[in-house]
Amino acid sequence: MQTYMVGGAVRDALLGLPVNDHDWVVVGATPQEMITGGFLPVGKDFPVFLHPQTREEYALARTERKTARGYHGFAFHAEPNVTLEQDLARRDLTINAIAQDENGRLIDPYHGQADLKSRVLRHVTVAFREDPVRILRVARFAARFSGFSLAPETLALMREMVEAGEVDALVAERVWQELARGLMENKPSRMFEVLRECGALTRLLPEVERLWGVPQRAEYHPEVDTGVHLMMVLDMSARLQAPLPVRFACLTHDLGKGTTPADILPKHIGHEERSVELLKGVCERLRVPTECREIADVVAREHGNIHRSEEFNATAVVRLLERCDAFRKPQRFEQILLACECDARGRLGLEERAYPQRPRLMSALAAAQAVPTHEIAAKAQEQKLDGPRIGEMIHRARISAVAACLGE
């Protein structure tokens, strides 16, 4: 029995990057031998075990055979006679198909080190075509390693897979998992560039794909093209280290511009409402988590008003805070404002522009939150006023507090 470190840990060490997780392959062992050695079996589809002390994953060397379309259409073969080279051959990219033995010696039958040096993302073998998730993984790695190019033969293979309908067989949960991870990379725009180049974005997110080529008013958007703007917004969200819900909101905030009638372009009257409707379909199709869905909904609906909020008086500001549910969910509102800042700064030549709307609205919220609502409610109840009247009194008190904060 021989044990090898494989995959991302080897790759990242060679790139001089931090190594946080280790994956291991075991050659020459049976499942029973692993269990006897104290390893805990966790794999459902193929034999994977947790180390009794480190809890790291150890997988038996395996080969696989395509049996049906999609991510789950595989039969796995994991026996003691499966070699390390056979196991590495089934991996996605050459840079992920390097192994290291217990003595530190590198085993690199598919020249991953050369591709690391040349900064190239290249598939290992034609077996790549059998798993459509690899299209998403390659796009995600392009976002992580933004200085790497995609090998032409790999791009061609990905296009063939898309044309063969493999992407259409992906399950929603896996698509969302890979998209979410890609959104959190250093340059998320690269993921969408690769998905566009191979044709997968049209199948997975047609609402996003149709934004390229849609013009916007140059006085607000010097970059003009809506798709280009979207990518700039995503990269700004990475620059500002935004969490996933904010980045997803950035991705979907302008979906409605892809359905603007041609006769009113480059204006996009009513695109916020159309964005909200399209967002519902995306979230249902990909089973997007509730937190991401809720923030994206508010940003799609209110980002224009938030941008214009410097012109709002206290009454309009309080109404905006109420529509955004800022009083009940102030932390979520702060994330909504961060997404709007990414939108405002994700424009050609405006990347360093200040976004005063964000601190102004947070100050207004703090002033409104300081209103003693319980005292107002108690006094109102003494006067035997009903619920709507109490709400109106609180609303007016908040307006007064915000007016004082804004110097009105």
C-alpha cells in the first residue's frame, strides 16, 4: 500500500501559495484494509475515507467509465491493481494531476509542472469530456488563476461538450456550487468569460449572456456595453472583498437590461422590475440560497433609488429604508449598499470614485434606529391609539431624526 498527496495541495505548494487542505490517494489497498487501519468510510459513489487523526480525505486509486449523460453518469473501478498513473489520468487539468510520494518525490506523468510554468490550463486526457462539471471547474480555475491562459484544445473540447448537450444534464445544486465558488475567486469575470467562450453561459445563465452587446447611456456608463459593465462590477466586488450574497447581487442586478425594448435603447426604463422577475427564474432554476436571493432582490429593485438617494429628503430616505427592510435587517442593508457601491464603481474610469450614498444612508439608518419606538408605542397605547396610528407616529419620529441627521 502506497500513499500519495495529490491535487490542489501539490499544485499550490509548487506555486508558492498557502496550502490549507490535503487530498490523498492510496494505491494497492482494499476498502477493508482501510477500515482495519482505523479509517472512516464516507464515500457513497466510490471509496473515500477519513484519516483517524487528521480527518483528511484518503481515496482509493480508481478509474471511471461513462455510463450516461451528466455528472452522475459514471461507473467507478477501485481495486488494488489500479495504478497512480491511471488515477491521475481521470483528473481534470494537468496542474491538478501531479502527485507527491511520502519522500517528497513528484510524479507528473501528464506534464503539469510544465503547464504551471507556462501558466496554462490544459485538460489531462480526452476523458475530460465525460464530466460536464469540469467545464465549470475550468472556468472557476480561470477566475482563481487569472494570469493563466486556456489551452486552445481544451476550449475546443469544452465547446464540443456544450454542443453535445452535456451541460444541460447538470444538476442545479452542482451548478450553483461551482458558480458560487467562482464568484468568490480573485477575478470572477474570468469565469464568465470562459463560460461565454465555450458556449456554456447561454445554457446555464441566458439572462446574463444576453447582456453583452446591449448599450447603455455613455454619460452614466463610459464602458457602454452592459455585459462589460457587469464584469467590471463583479471584479469590483472581489476588490472590495464582498461576501457571496453581495457578489451574487452584483451578478444579477441588471438582468432586466437584456430585455429592454430596442426602441428605447440606450435608456433602460423599468429595467429594475424586469430584473426582479428574471431573478426569480434564476433563483428557482439554480436553487439559490435564501440569503443570496433576498439581497439580490432588493439590489435589483432599489439600486437606482440608492444611487439617487443623495437627492432624497428625510421622508424619501425613510421610505427607502423601509422598502429595504433596513430597520429589521441592518446588516443585510449594509451588504445591499456594498453591492450598490460595486455597481457605481464598476464603470470605465470611475473605479476610484467615492460613493457617498453608502455612509449617508448608514448614518440615516443609525439616526432612525435611535428613535425610542417602545416609548412612543407605550404612550400611544395609553392614549388608546390603534396599531396603524402607532406606526405612523414612529414613522414621523424617524423622519424627524433623519432630517436632523441630514441637516434639513
